[in-house]
Amino acid sequence: MPTTLAPDGTRITYVTKGTGPGVVVVPGALNDASDYAALADALAPTFTVHTIERRGRGGSGPQGDDYSIETECADLSAVRAATDSRFVFGHSFGGLVALEAARRDPEIKKLAVYEPGVSVDGGVPMDWIPAYRRFIEQGRPMDAFATFAIATGPAAARRNPRWLMSAILRIVFRGEHRAKVFRLLDANLREHQEVGRLHDSYPNYREVSADVLLLAGGKSKLPYMDAAFERLTEVLPAARVHTFPKLDHFGPDQRGPAEVAATVAAFLLD
């Protein structure tokens, strides 16, 4: 895998495919580059796609004790510079990283983010963190995962008791997919602590000079998205919104990567 070094010396790897203008893909929490292979394949006929293995994943180095959104932004800018890319796509937590990076890196000319993890007016809850941390310390990863899924999911998920959510997740997540999620639980905790730290900091996105496409799934029903999109469209200097009526939060990596790629490609080529 291609490799570059972050400013702090951490090894950052990425997966490259395709030909054309460079696009850097930033995965979400509990994801790695492999989850976006179908999205990259759909973009590859028109773009050279570089999907980051974010810190704590694949061949990249660990998050480290000094982990923060700033280190994520530095990693993204290092990959962007190494690949001479001017376009960025981010999903969920990766969308938050992409927005934060675009504040700092004017060489990002166009940015598409799918349901970025921007917390507005208390929209992204943080009260699940103590129980989640306790379950990890006790060696109960499924209980930690279920606690996270209940707290951050749509209203239907939040009505489930933990035992029921655990049973559902055992059916949906099996084998290596489950093992990968479990490996990323610690990283997920640090990442969401950064989401909480950045709560209501959306006015900073007035500093983004890139054209921005805000993407959402019509079936997502995440409680924080409406307020986040309303505030983002108010402060971003150049932003438009597109909703996929049949997709949910997992559109780019599971439900509709080809559909998402087609819309992103049209925006980047416009």
C-alpha cells in the first residue's frame, strides 16, 4: 500500500485505484478502507481514488496518546499533498475530519461529505461514553457496541434494551466483520470524544474555502442531522445539499456506493 508520513512521524497508508483527478476518501468510525472499496471502484473510471487507512487501522500507525481531530486533519493533508489531490470525500466521522481539514488546507478545492459527525445543539449524545468505556475495560465488546448503537442510532434503535440490540448485532455482524468492529472500539471512543469536544463549533466552517456538497440519506433518521445541515448551510460560504431518498446513514459503504459515487462524481466534475 502507498505510504506517507504525518507531521508527527506516524505512518499513514492508503489504497489507490483508478485514473484521473485525485480524490481522497476519509472513512467513518468503525470503518476502514476496505469498507469503501465499492465506492472507490465506482469513482475509479473517472478519478484516482486514495482511500485513507486512518490512524489505528490497517498498516497505519496507532492513534497515540496525543490523538485529536488536529492529527486526523494533518494525516489527511499529508495524503492529499502526497497524491496531489484537490478533492475530498468524507463519511460520518470522516466527514467531520474532512470539514475540519478544509478549514486548514485551502488546497482542498471541492469537498463532499455524507452525514458528517457535526454535533449541534446537543444533537450527538455523549452520555453513553462511561458505560461504553466500562464494558471495554470488562472485556465485553458486544455490550459496548450495543451501547453505542442504541445511543447514536435513529429513534427506533434508542427504544431497544441493550440485550435486544446485542442480539440484533450478533446476527448482523459476523466473522471478520464483527472482529474488525471490536478491534476499532477503542478508536471509536477517542473519535467520538473529539465529536463532543467540537460540539457547537460549526461557526468555524465559515473558514472553508472549498465548494461543499452535503449528502444525506432520506431513510437515515439520525436525530442530529437536520440541525447540523441547517447550521452548515448557514455558515459554509459555498454549499449545496443532496438527499438520497432510499438510502440511510450507510449509503456510501453498504447500501448504495454506486449511487453515492455518481452524485459525487457529477459534483466534482461540475
